[in-house]
Amino acid sequence: MARDHLPTLHDWFVHTADQHTDAPALEIGDTRLSYAEVARTAQHMAARLVHLNGQERPRRVGLLTGRTAVAYAGYLAVQRLGATVVPLGPAFPVARNTRVTTAAALDAILTDGTCDHARLLPAPLLTITDDTLADLKDTPPPSLPAFPAAPDDLAYLLFTSGSTGTPKGVPVRHRNICAYLAHAVPHHGAGPGDRVSQTFDLTFDPSVLDLYAAWGTGATLVAATPRDLLRPVRFAADRALTHWNSVPSVISLAERLRALKPGSLPTLRRSMFCGEPLTLRQARAWAAAAVNSTVENAYGPTELTVTCAAHRLPADPADWPAPANGTVPIGRLHPGLEGRILDGELCVRGRQRFPGYLDPADDADRFLAPDGTKHDVPNAPTDAHWYRTGDRVATLTEGSTADGLLAPSTDLVHLGRVDHQVQVHGYRVELGEVEAALRSLPGVRDALVLALPTQDGSVELAAAFTGAAEQDPRNALRCRLPSYMVPARVLLVAALPLNGNGKVDRGAVAELVGPPPTRRT
């Protein structure tokens, strides 16, 4: 069966593993596993999950893992069962992981021992460490019946920041992700002998492209350890990576370390960045280091399955476009997607669009009816409904934000958000969720959270609050929110300043909080 007709994620791996049995499939730290070894390990893990669930196939499985081989074999084990993967963050607060476990109605959680609160979560727990995995890879696995998944079944369920203070569940069907992979994997251009980076946590959906850009082609997935993430250029060079995918802020980190020197990344052939705006300055710095690589900017919310548009820069920087905002265009929509602009906002529908949020109440104001009018929330969105991305865009050639349908060849430029959602180190953050968490703390009456630019072009959160809090509220927030959602700076004020309309003056609050400190280089 051709790759572009593979109906489920499990089919993508099996199709490749059958052809490249002894080829290296996974490399992380000192661990190296062939396709056959990864397949055997995943089969063992799948059998243990069935046993844990009373000899029944679990429907949804939480994956509570760090950057270990267990994480990646575990992902395959869940797909082997035709179940839904629900990635959890071992560094996330127990309260957040508990909310996700409950909302997703998990039948089981697979963990690797890296999370200190795993046993506190309300679901049966299976712990497999890397030491255990070393024994499994060489042991014949038990037989398991086939557990086929259908294209409309959920492949994975991710939880993103929610403006109401509660994470939103984003279910993605096999037909959504497989339609994306059918385009993205050949476009990424990996194959046997190539070495594909994995810099993303599994809670962040660009990780899925990395998994199957490797496992769908016979290439090797080279996963970064936490130490590797602090030295990205050394990681890419020492591991002789051929394909790179990360958030653009990695470029800024490499520049601060003075590691991104011309010609320092000679083995790279493809470089892709997503999750945040990629500036032209960042792209030039990376292109000078990765002299043999293309450079591409990709865009897409989780609801449209990993990425929905991309722009690959010409080989000669003299031919690069130069939008007024200094960012690389997000390009044109992928095949099988349709776009329209409404009041400056990009709306998209097509085969990659998710079916609607786990909680239908979250569909409010996120969809348009097929004719572009407001969606009637009590009814589930159909495939013909448009998803409102919340992103403002303009056409690259004309700079137009005029309403109307987009031609498939239209290149787009990202202009920012229509709401208070931001990207912090690639993660989507609703400022309203951080504000809700801050207001819920004892002694805090009101709060405003801002995303402010830093000296290196990235973004960090800052907050002002009123009340009588006796200690730095960030300590309490770390028990409720992931670290990337905790403001870097907070300021207690007597009152939040108001503008002439009686609304909170966000510009005045930004001045109160003050500019971020200059980062050392």
C-alpha cells in the first residue's frame, strides 16, 4: 500500500518496519534501537497495557514520560492497540495532569518513572523504565489479537491552554493526521540513512511530524535529551542530523551561546521552524550555519493538525521576500485545505481539520457555518464548517486582508492574533488562563497578564495584580500551571490603570511592569 493511502498511524510504522527491519529506528542518548527492536518493545508494552486493563483493550492511554526511549516505544504501543494517545507532562503540576486525566477519561497511564506524582493520578498505572525496556527489546513478544483502528477513530488527544482557565481537549482523528503526513512526509524529504531531529515534547504536536518523517520513511529518529536541548548546535552537529525541526527561539538560544557560526551545521539538508513567528534575521543566521539546508517556516494550530501552511525560502537570500513585519511568510495552505479571510482572520476547513473540541462547549465562537455565518453551537460542526484560527493574515504579494476565499496558490503573512492567545517557546498560551489562575490565589483581587518581547526577539509573560498577597504569587502558580505559563515577572499595584473608556490600559500596564532585562550573550 502506498504511503499516501495509509489509513492509521500504526500502518505508517508497520509499513516501514517490514521493509527496514534491521535499520536504526530510534536513537536517544546512548540508546539505539532498530525497527525490529522498537516493534518488539512496543508489542510487549501493548500486551502489558491490555493486562492492566483486565485483558481488554484500553480506549485512551495517557503517556506520562520524559525524554526516554520508553516514551517513543510507548507511543507506538498505544497505536498498536488502536487506542488514543493522550500525552501528559511529567513536569506539569499534579493538578493539571489530574484535570487532563479526568477530562480524557483515561483507562490507563504508561509512565517511565520520571514523574514524581504519577501514582496520584486517577487512572491505573503501568511503569516501564529504560532498564526494563533494555530486556524487552531482545525478548520475543507475546501474541496479541489485531486491534484495528478506523480512519475516523482518534489517533491522539492533546490539551491546549484555555481562555476560561481550563485546558481544552483537541481530538485528532487518524484521517486528519494521515492526510497531513501524506503531504508533509514526502515534502520533508527524509529516507533510509537520514537522521531526523526530535526536539519537541510529545505534548506538542510538531513531535508527530518528526516521529513519522522518520518512521514513515526508514530514517532514524534522533531524540534530544534535556542536555541536548541546551546545546542545540552541538546536538545537531555531533549527531550528524540531516533534518531539523524546532521552534525559532532555538536560533536565538544558539546565538546567545555564540554557537551558531557560519558553516557550523554542514550535515543538515532540511530545516523547518514552527510554533512561533520566524524572523528574517533568525532565518539568515540559521541559513548561514546550515549552508547545505533549505529553510522553511511552517504554521498551524493544533486544531488543523500540526501545520496547515508553509513557506520554503529560496536558496539565495537575495531572493527572499521581505514583509514589513520582518517575519518569514507562513506561505500557502497544504493540499486538501481551503482558506478564507473574514475580518482579517484566517479561517480554514478541509481534511486536516479536527472534528471539534472534546467539550462541545469549547466550540463556541471557534467555527463558522459553511456559508461563513456564525456556527450554531448546539450542533456539532460538519466537515464543511470553517475553523477560526484566531490569527490575522495578509496576502504576501498585495498585503491584502480583504474578506473572501483564498486561491490555493495564495502566500500568506502572519500579522498576529485577534485575541489574547500567544506563543511562548512554541507552546500556545491563553493569557486568560494565566489570569484566571492568578486571580484564584488567596489575596489576589484582579490581574492582567501580558506577553512582552525580550531583547533576543522571543516572548515572555509578565503580570500585574492587585490585592494583598503576602508572597510572590509565582510560587503558587508553579503548583497549578506548566512552567512556560508562569510569568517571568509580576508586580503588585494598587489598581490596574484604566483608559478613557474605563477598560484596563494594557499599554500602561506594560510600562508599569517594565522592559525585560537585557539577556547576556
